[in-house]
Amino acid sequence: MVSAGSGLGSQTRAPRTAPAARWRGRAEERGPLCLLGEAHILRGVETKRGTVCSPSPDDVPNQQLWPLRGCHDILHTPPEVLPSTCCQDPDSTKETEHQECVRHGWGTGHPQFRKYEFGACTGSLTSLEEHRELLKDMVAFCLDCSFSPEAALEKVGLPRRDSPGHGLSGAYKTTVPCASMAGFCCPLVVTMRPIPEDKLERLVQASCSMGTKGQPIHIGDPEWLGIKDLSKPDYGDPVICQPGDVPVFWPSPMTSLEAVSSCKTPLAFTSAPGCTVMTNLKDTEAPARCLTPEGIPEVHRISQDPLHYSMASASAVQKIRELEAIIAIDPGQRGIRHLLGRDELLRASLSLSHARSVLVTTGFPTHFNHQPPEETDGPPGAVALAAFLQALGKGVSMIVDLRALSLFEKLMEEAVEQGVLKTAVPLLTFQGESAGAAQAFLCKDGDPKSPRFDHLVAIERAGRAADGNYYNARKMNIKHLVDPIDDLFLASWKIPGISSTGIGDGGNELGMGKVKEAVKRHIRNGDVIACDVEADFAIITGVSNWGGYALACALYILNSCEVHRHYVRKAVGPSRSPGEQNWTQALPSVAKEEKMLGILVRHKVRSGVSGVVGMEVDGLPFHGTHAQMIQKLVDVTTVCM
């Protein structure tokens, strides 16, 4: 029904299908269906036939015996959804080794089974002997055994953390829904182990070397999973976190109990938590996998409060670092090398990949004596990022100055007409008329527990200086042209779950407060123009548009990385490849960016440095400089990983 090492509906190793094939032809003719879950095969040990046992706390798969009416959907469920080790045909006269285990292993003198009626647990049983006649007309499924975090702990030399009661390690219901299949719909259940931060990546690499089941599905604050209190597990006993520990979560086999309950079949039997079935099959311990760069996980913290880590493969991380190096050139000789920080693009893209709703802002009215006063750096990068976020299925909106709203409405309309965007990005404005206006804007009903957006991105957006004014590179105050969108970034620091990214090329852009001291020391006029408002991630680039392109490319790389995709989807549901999503078509391209710049030029938007109305950005020609940069970024992004 569900793999012990994965969420319901996630990919697992293929089951043995021969017994199921015999049953499949008569599925619609048969009555109740009995599933025996989580067959426990002891590693390297010839076990006694017909024994039902309580395993040690470090190896606790769940098992089920449960009848179900209408088994046709179950038997035609894909193997990755129903990873059964075996399937018992009730009409078969040949007793297989698996069936002998099922037939004889009915009781051992203490509660081994649970009885469910219409989804409710109605009792515990020490034996199924009294149901022998009913079971004869049922089909038994033995499901695969679970991954044990303790094996990974041992591999990296960490002591096991037993629960205070030395019972089963706790498992927690989450708010993460499993993929619905064949009438089953339930939340994912997870188990947790506390890991010292300095051992985190080694532990994750060790667990991932044990197969897909070993990959964690969340690292950090349990509230990201909807878990309110780690001291109160839904199953078993809690494992206590010590100072400096990071909670690491894996899927729990207890998910299958929730699935049995959710289907509300008239009668079902499951094994009790911590009980399992031994067979006489030998499963010798498989050697740890030798991970390739595509499979070696790297762990990166993307939020401190609330604590949140993300994962990607070493090869994906290296590609994103290459993108960051490409955009770090300084064609304007502004001294941006002094502002550069390592892995800002990587961590910003990881955070964005987890986001569901993104708010993008742009607009730098440097040409205050012209109409419109905007420049050509910023809007193209913002539109390119928005296009890729749309392709990923994320909510995306754009917030602009009220005085520029009409201009951006025209830009969006023409971007859709020319194929730069599939659909127009909703446009918003913010005037900041009261002290609580920013929080009210960012949150539903002003409630900080219900943010409307979980990531803010500023691309070449005028940033507020320490004196409250806004300056262009020549120290000209343009405050009268700029709405207080900075307040949203400031308010986001007090709202758990909202992260922010600033992209800039001169230090006076929104978000560059993170590097303001370096701006003051190394950028011309930096002591006056430096933005004072900080973002979580500050992406420094030679031209801000390039940062928007690179962020879109980094998201493509991450969503093409199986390690990252598995982590983001919490091992729930089938994995999807980039080809299925048409993500390549959503990437920036020379053709699309040429069209976007042409749209800006038709609306008399000027180049930032030269003030020219033409095909250039920051005084650099599109054909040659910018076209070459776009192509280089796309080439690095799309080369086979």
C-alpha cells in the first residue's frame, strides 16, 4: 500500500509482481481484500517461518492486515504507489514461502494487531485465529521494510538517541497531504532524529547512500510540517533535542496506518506499531551506494528563524555557483567585487524553490527629468523571473510605484502579446499610509501567521538610504518618485516564513543593506547612496537584469535535480522531469529578452547610464554584451547534469 520509507504515492523500488498477476484477472469478481503490510526481512539472517515479532526500536516498520472491498483499483495501482513485497492469491492452492508466514504468524501472546472498522480503530488483538475463515477469502499484501535512521547515525559515528521510555521513537502526523490513490487520502507521517549541526551534512550523505528511502524530507523547524510540539508525538515516545541539534525528518511507516483509517473500509486489520512480520527469506545487507555528483546531497541553511535547510545535489550546486561567477563581472568598473558574497544566488534560489507565492518589485526612476523616469535595467530581469515562476506553478505578483502603474500595465500586455509571458503578472501598489500598513499588505487579515507571500524579490529597485531618502548613482535625491515598498521588506523580517532577495549592481538598490558597509567603503558616493534596507540574500551582479536571468536559470537547475525535487515534494507523489513541464521554454532567451527590451524602448524607457532610448542597458549594447550573457547563462543551465 505504501512504502515504509516514503510518502503514500511516492516512488520506491519495484515489487515482486508474479503473485499479484495471478490475482489481477479476477479482481472484480472477488470480495474483501486483506493486505498484510510491511513484511520485515531481517538482514543476513535466516529467520524462522511463521513468526510475528516486536523489532528493536531502531528498526520499526509498520505492517497491516486489512480487508478491503473493491480491490480492482488497488491491484491496478502503479508499483511505485503500492510497493508490495508479495501478494497472496486466495484461490491459489500452492502455499508460497510468503503465504506460510502469513498463515502461521497469527499470534504470539501479546497485542500484535489492530482492528479497524469504517476507519476507526476498535481494538487490539493478540491473535487473528478467530478470523481464520474470513481471512481465507482475502488477499494478503506484504509491504516493504522501512529505512532506519539509526544505521546512518552509526555510519557517521553518532550515538543513537533513545526515547526516555526506551520505546518506539516518536512519529508525527503532518499537514503534508499524501498523493491520493485508489480511495486513499491521508497526511504524511514522519519520524525525527536530532542531529548536531556540524554533523548534519555527513549524516544526510550517509542516509542518502542507503537509497532513496534514506533521504530526509525536511530539515529544520517542525512547524514547516505542521508539527506543533516535538514532545508530543502521535505514535511512540519523543526523542529529546539538545542545544545545537537540528531536527531531521524522514517519512514514517506509520503513514500506512493513517491510509488504512482514511479509506474507511468496513473491516481492516493492521499490525500494531512496532510489530512486524518475519519471513524465511534472506535479505543480505546491501552495500552503501557510491553516490555520483548527481546524487551527493549538499545541505544549505536558507532561514534561521524559523530554521529551515534545503538540499540539492553537488552537481546542481556547482552549476549555480558557475552562474554566480558569470554574472559577477563588472563592465561598469564600479567595484562590485568588494560586495560579492559566496552562495547568495544558491541560497536565494533554494529559498525561492520552496516558495508558493512570490512578490517581485522593480523600478528605478533615475531619469527624473524625463517621462517615464524608469531605466531599462530591472523590468526585463523581473519579467524573466516572473515567467519562470509561472512555469513552476507558483503564485507571482509584481508591485510597482503607483505613478508607474499605467506604464507597467502596458508592458505586461505587450509582453503577453509577444510571447515573453504566457499570462500577465498581477500588478500591485503600496502607499504605506499607516504604521501597520506593511504587515496588513503582506498578511491575510493582517495576521503574521498567514502571510500572502513567502518570498519578496527586488530587482534594480530604488533602495532607501540611512537618511530616509532615495538616491541615484550621482547622489540625486529621487524620493518624490518612489513609493515606500522598502517597508514591506522591513516588515518581512518580523513575519515568520517570509524571505527576501535583493538584486543590485551599485549598492543603492533595495536589499543591498546587507552589504552597506562595503558599499560605503568601495562604491563611488557610497557613503550617501548606500541602501540601508537589508534582504536575506543579496545577489550582486554587473547588471541587475543578469541577476534576474540567473535566478530563473538557478530555479531550472534545482527543479531538474532529483535530490532537490524529492526534498521539496516531501517524497510525496510521483517525480516529474523538466521535459514534462516545458520549463526549457520558460527560460530567458536572447529572442525573448530582445523583444522585452524592444517593448521598453517603444515606451521611451531609457538606458540607465547613458540616458539613450535604444537597445541598450546601463550603456551596454544588447547585441553583443547582453545577448552574449543570456546565451552563456542558458548554455550552462541546460547542459546535461
